[in-house]
Amino acid sequence: MEFDFKIPDELQSYLRSEGIDRLYPLQEEGIQVLSHGDSLLLATPTSSGKSVVAYYGILRAWKKNLRSLYVVPLRALAEEKFEDLKFFTEFGMKIAISTGDYDRPSNYLKGYDVIISTSEKVDSLMRNNPEVFDNLGFVVFDEIHNILDETRGSTLEIVISKIKYLVEGVQFIAMSATVKNVRDISKWLNCMEVTSDFRPVPLRKFVLTPDAVYDEDGTPIASTESFEEFVSNSLSDSGQTLIFVRSRKAAESTAEKMARFVESKLAESERKVLEEIKLDYESTGYEKLLPVIRKGVGFHHAGMLSEQRRLVERLFRERKIKLIVATTTLAAGLNLPARSVIIRDVYRYDGFSSVLIPNLEVQQMLGRAGRVKYDRIGNGYIYSSRARLSDVFSS
């Protein structure tokens, strides 16, 4: 297939800053669709480079003096996208974030080229101050599979419908790593579709029990002494690991427990770097976070201050900490690839009983395994007791 688009200089600079020297075929196909003015549903695995396609669309609109809206499901993901898109401010692009953490009168948003927000906030803005979206030319709907979510799906559907109805000729990209009914959604959105199973780093999936590791077929392939020892061993040879647990309390307690094991993996030079990290001693939660960070571990949940979450994310990206323990409910907002991903708790309380996490969420979490720059393969593990092993395999 031949492509007739030109990569904007600003996007080329971004790619160089990320160490990317070529586009993947799925990125080329997606950009080709957007370059013709068509809207797009991009359904490709986690860490396959979907954001690059979205950024092309934003830059294309900006060069036409049109504004863009980036819709995400979680505040944490909005913060992450805000930090990433700030790269383009050096070229004169004005980026704003609007979530509950940044509330103030919304008229100021009219002066920005790109607004990053949650679907709930966008719904509120469209009802109370729709002028905020004047001159809107491009919209990104990230994690479009959330339209099927029982709690927030209806709001996202309303937002999409309003934008399509109120903003004539608006171009958009809807993205997901786990959406299954691609044809149905693309038909409803009336857009082109690009799908691919390509992953830059291949993913292997396993089930982990207190004493053994099983492959996807249920065959035991290794023995383990304990969960903690297994995680500690996963950090060998510059490995990094994400652990997902069911609650904020579990994230903090697991991080504290694992810190005793991870500390022994730190080189003297790594210890010195971590000892220099400072936190505001008056900020909520510093007394729990700082000790584990200095041992090479972080925790991550919605109850933390946003600057604390950003610190943990930055230290992990810079490979200064080796392990993050995060809540499963924040998984969509934690775009941090690691060599290994372990879902420690596949059950969580839904308000009535303990239920299995939906398979779409499980696959999204496992998809974080594999760092493009550092790993030849990613490893995803689901932890289970022996008593519930059959339930995990069947679901």
C-alpha cells in the first residue's frame, strides 16, 4: 500500500524525542485515513502506538486553525495525556486540562487549541457552556470500549452523540485495545476502521499460584516458593513489574511488603538516587509513600494527590523504581509498560459481592507487559489460589 500523507515536522520531533525512527504499519494506515479527512476507529493492542495517530489528527486540525478535544475515562489518564501533549507547546500549541481536579470557570478554555477532559466533564461543559467547543475540528475518544461500561458508558454515548449532532463536519478518532464488536461500533460511529493484532513486543500469558506457574493451556511449567520471591525474581536483569490489586489499602500494604524484597535488588548507585528524592512533608500520605519509594517501590491509586501519582509514574518511566502496585480500577489511567504485569486480585467487590474482573479489563492490564525500548517479550500473570484456578482458566 502506498501512502500519500506527510508527517508534520512537529510530530517528527515528537517521534525523535521518544526514540521512534519509523511508524508501524497500523499507524501508517490510521494516519492515511485521517489525512483524507475521514474519521477512524483504531482497534489495536495496548502499547501499539495509537496515540501517535491521534496526535497526527490534532496537529492536522491545529494547522487548519481548528481546535481539538481529547476525551478520556479517568482523571489520571487526562493528567498523563496533558503531560505528554505538553511537548507540542514549544511549537505554540496551547494545551488545557479540565477535570474535577482543576475546576474553575470554563470560559478560559476557549483560548486553548487542545482540551483534555473526562467524558463526565465534557458532558457538563456541553450542557452548561457549549461555546467552549467553538471551532472544534477534531476529537479523540480514548478507551472507546468504555461505551459498554455499565456505570459510565451511557455518559460517553451521550457525549459522542451530542458532538456528532452539534458539531457539523467534526473529524474524530476512537481508540481501544480491547473492543470486540469493532464492526458494530464503527457502523454506529459511521467511520472507517483499522484493526490489527500487532504488538511491538510479543506477550506471553500465564497463571501464577502460590507454588506453581501455568501456561495458557493449564500446563505447569515452573514451581515457585512464594508470591514475593516470584515478584522479586521478575526484576532481574533490569526488569520492571506492575502489580494490580483490588483496593487502595491493598496497594499500600502490598507495596510496603514488597519493598523489603525489592530493596535487596537495588545497586548502590540506585539507592543514592532514591535517597535524594524529596516529598512535601505536609502533603497527605507522604509518610507511607516516601519510605517505599526509597526502596525502589511505588503505589498508585485514586486516593493519592495527583502530584504524588505523577512522581511515581515519572520515577517508573525513568527506571528509578522497579515496581508499582496499583488498583485495578485505575488500570486504564496507568499507561506504564513494564516487562511483567501481575494481576494479584482478579476478584473485586462490586457493592454486593466479590466478582471476577471483566475479561476486557484483565486483557487491558496484561497488555501493559513489554517495554518497546527494553524488552524482547512481555510477561502477563494472573494470580490465583488453587481453589479458584478452574474459575480463572474458564473465564
